[in-house]
Amino acid sequence: MDDTSIIKILLVDDNENNLLSMRVVLEKDQYAFSSATSGREALRILLKEDDFSLILLDVKMPMMDGYETAELIYQRDKLRHIPIIFITAHDYEEAAIFKGYKAGAVDFVRKPFNPEILRSKVAVFTELYQKNRLLKQQEEKLQLINNDLIQLNQELEQRVLERTIALENLNHELKALNLSKDKFLSVISHDLRNPLTSLLASSENLKRDADKLKPEQIKLLSGIINRTSNKILSQLNELVEWAKNQREKTSFQPVKLHLPHGINESLDLLRETANQKEISLENEVDEDIYIMADALMFRSVLQNLVTNAIKYTPHGGGAVKVSACISGDMVEICIRDNGVGMAESTKAMLFGNSSQTSILGTNMEKGSGLGLLLVKDFITAHGGAINVDTEVDKGTCFRFTLPHFTEQPEL
């Protein structure tokens, strides 16, 4: 029999003979006994051992009777579950019984006790105690299982949450990659379309009029073709590198740029297109102005705005002028034309949220090139802003700001 199945009974009586009698009556049921001859001795035993299945407690004892002993026993939480049977030599008066039950008794046995009755009552209460103990153990096991299930459920919820967050992050990354793809295609469309148009026009002239052209004219056209081809190749290499940086999320790389030089590079690529409409491109920016900007983004913004200025300026409509002024820690760049301008409704449409709207004149088109959304995106990435001054049939001026580069004083 293991320790957990042993039924321990505490016998408390000031008479040794009574203790011996109870042992003799109950011993054949193989209980384990502890004995005390007073209430104080019983309390000392219970301080060391609290795993008794039953207490047989004499009511009439000197110094501390059974009622007082029972009350002190049940003051300890660990002992409240142990049933107490009072052993009494008095008649079963209602007052005594009430006092006994109030003190915590579960039953009474009268002296001299009937062995069969004593064994029967002890068997009932010890069995009840054992079942209650087993029930408590089962409850504890169920509680452990429930705790494990709660923890498992929390872990599953955490995993689901982590997986959901991971999927959301992946979705955001896919959207960002898709936007980067759209930007890349838009940049290619605007940065290469006009140089290619100039290249095609020059090569067409050379092919069509080769027999009529003078050597210096052939040299001029071939020079345009050569320079434009080299610039297209250079831009294409830059665009490939930019696309790679987009994937690596390092696309925004501001550097010190000489503003007049950067403008000249872009205007040179668009000059042939402007010449075909007898429009001049003029750079009016002071030589000593520098900006901090991503070179590719700046060129895309500039070429987009200048291209549309050329497009919506009538044939022989004068000049498209690029100017700049320093305003605090920013540089405001203005691209002005004498074109068709735009109505207030068109201007409002340009600064809406449509990703399909391009920077165009009064004849709005959809889905063509970089568009104002991408221009605003590039400018905003630099901490700048863009706005437009326009009037129908009098022209348009797009103004945008970029950080001004100034040399930091040495400490």
C-alpha cells in the first residue's frame, strides 16, 4: 500500500484504555493510527501531520474539551477538510449535539461504543474522505489540463497573430514592389521617350535627305545621334541601378547637385523635341546654387515638367524657362511656359488623389507617364512641396522646392 492510499486516523481521549479499545476495534481494517491523550497533544500532532482521514475526538477531557479542540483544529485551513466524530459518554441532548455540530463535528458515537457501529461510521467517513480526496486530485489534474489548454490556445492565437502580421507585412511589401515597378516603368517612359524621339527624328532626317545634305549638316545630325545615344545609354544604366535600389529599399539617395548643370543635362535631352516646335529651352538659374537631391528623381521630375510644358505650348510659342531662387533652407524651382494653361477645374483635378492623372494642359489624358502623383511622391520624399500658377491661354508655372545645399562651417 503506497503512502497516498494509507488511511490515517487520529484518536484523541484522555483515557488510555479508551484509546486501546478503539485501536482494537478498528485495527483489523488496517488503518494507521496516531494517539493523543489531550487536546493540546492532538494539536501538536496536527501541526506536524495534516494528512489524517478522520479524527475520533473525546468530548469530555480536562483542560481543553473536545469542542474547544475541534474549534482550534478548524482554525487552520489545511485541517478543515478532516472530518471529526465526537466520542461522548453523555446523553444525546439537543444542546450538546448542536454545540458539537457547530464546533465542526460530522457525527457522534456514544460510550460505551458498539464496535460494529464505530467500524461502520469510521468506514463511511473514511471512504467519503478518500473519495473527496480523489475528487480533489481529479480537479487539480483537470485544472492543470485546463491551464495547459489555455496556454496552448494562447500560443496558437499568438502564432495566428504572428502569421497574420507576417502576411500583412508581405502584402505591404508586394504592394510596395508593385508601386516601385509602376514608378520604374513611368520613369523609363518619361526619361527615354523624348531622347528617343529626338534620336529617331535626327536619324530619319539623315536617312531621308542623305543625298541632299551638306557635309556639315550630316556632321551635325550624326553628332546629335551620337550624343543622344550615349545619353540614352547612360540614363538606361542609371535606371537599371535605380530599379535595383528600389528592390533593396535604398532608392532614395540624395547627393550634392549643381543645379544649373543638372538642368542643362535634362534640357539637352529635350532640346531637339523643342526645336521641332520652334520652342527654345532656357536655363536662368544662377551658377552658384546647389541642392541636395536624388539625381535620378530630380531628373525625372524636371524632364516630366519640361516635357509637358513643350507639349502644351503651341508651335513657335516662345520659350520654356527654368528659374530658381533660394528660400530659407529650400530652393524653389520654377518651370514656366507660354502654353494653353489650364482651367481651375483642371488644376483641382491635378492635385487630386487619382494615380492615373498626368500633368497635362486643358486636354486631360489618362495613364500617360510619370504623372503628378509620382512627381509629388519624389518631391515629398525630399521634404519639398509642389504647386502651380496657371491661366488659360497665358501659360503655366510649376513651382517645386528641394533642399538647398550649403557648406557647413568648420568647427
